[in-house]
Amino acid sequence: MKSCYPLALLLLGCSVFAQDAFAGKKVAGSVQVYQSGGWVHGEGSLGSARNSTSPVEEIGCEVRNEPEGSAVTCSATNAGGGGFSCDTRNSNLIAAARSINSDSYVRIIANPLIDKVECISISVENSSKYEPKKP
């Protein structure tokens, strides 16, 4: 009589490894806009914003090279249409904005209390856990 233990172990091992093929942390990062501590915050992933069913949800930054030097404008709009934009010429923030790609999660903090809304923080996280942009 032949033993079926080796076949059972092989099948068990295949099922365990097959499940692992679909593993990996996945986070949807819809755009959130809110106020906290007198600052305006916007955050979300570019992929989630692009894949949203909302026609207005978006987040991102535009970097420009102008005669006066480089500048950046960032904006965030949630699915309900609430949002803001801010500008800066701060070289560190411009460098952060330049690192944004289609898989990025972006956090923007702005100071709304001055004449022109100024970006005071731009944080970019590039991670496999965020939803990729669909075609």
C-alpha cells in the first residue's frame, strides 16, 4: 500500500504558496481635505484620486522654472469638491514636489492666514501599498 502523505504535503504546500501570491498590503488613499491647528491639510494617493468615480477628486503639484527661480503650486480636492491650492518657492518643498510619481501618497499643509496661501509642508511617500493608477 502506497502512502499518500507526500502527495498531501505537496498539495498543502502548493495551496499555502498560492495564497501568498496575492498577499501584500494594499491601501486606498482617497483625497482628504481638512483644517487642523489653523493649517489646511490635503492628503491622498495619486492612484486613488485618478481611479475615483468623482469627477473632481485630485491631488498633486506643478513645478515651474520661472525667471525668478523655481516655484511650485500644489492642490488637493476631495470627492465632495472641497479643496485648496498653495504656492511656494522654498527649495526643499520644491525638491519634495519633484519626487512625486503616479504611485505617490502626497500630504500638503498650507497656511491660509496670509495674503497668499503658502505651502508650508509637502510630504511624499512612494510605496507599493498605495493603489496604482489605472489606464
